[in-house]
Amino acid sequence: MQNPRTFMHADIHQSDRHSAILRILREGVVGGQAELVRLLKKAGHEVTQSSVSRDLRDLKVSKAAGRYVLPPEEIARVDDDFSALARFVRDIRQAGPSLTVIKTSIGTAQSIAVAIDRAEWPEVVGTISGDDTIFLATTGAPAQSRLRTRLREHLKV
């Protein structure tokens, strides 16, 4: 039987590793497990590709368009200024007087939509997201104008 302290020690390492993985994925694009292993080792973590694979599964990280994408709840937890989300936004367009369309990197629309929903901006009356597109509904042109200003401000587009 293993010593309970060994389990506790392993849990601490796993928690530290999870935090490091989330930080690395927030800070830049990571294309594969080998690259993530290298970055974690550079940050001082003793890891194997199999432990990273388990960590990614535990963290519910997905892969889209050749890179790892954090789950919506993790992306939405990032800074209130949306700085970590800006790199995924490709374009913001008006579609009539009360619909705004945001084009994103593949696989990131839902995460950005969750962050917008959590911000509870008064201009937004509804949000629908797909894989790389978000539709934001407003009550009319004035609200849409305020929303577009807010999106440009927060997402730097």
C-alpha cells in the first residue's frame, strides 16, 4: 500500500501542472502534446506525454484547427478585459440594424460567446454561437452601435 503522503504529493504536482497548462494555453498557441511537454519542462515541470494527455482530458481541453483550445468556462474566466480572447477574433460585422456577427478562429466561438454572456452587457439581448461564428442580437441600431464600440474596445478589432 502506498503512503498517503505520496498521493497528496502527486495531487499537488498535478494541480501545479494543470495551472501551468492553463497558463501556457492562455498565453499562446500550442499545436501538439510534444510542444506542450517541452513548454512544461521549460517551466520546471517533470512530465511525460502520457501525463499531459491525461491532464488535457481532465481539463477538457479540445483541439481545433491544429491547436489546443481551452473549454468555455476557462476562457471566460480570463481577465475582464477580454485580452486573452482578442487573438481568436477575426472580424466583427453588422448584419442589419440589430444583429452583429463575430467571426472567430475555428473552435473558439462558443468560448467567446460564453465570455460575452457572462459580461452581461446591457446591449446584448441574445447570443448564438457555432464553431467559428457568433450572432449577437440587440434591440436595435443604437444598442448595436454601443455593442460594436464595446466589442472593438474589449476585443481590439
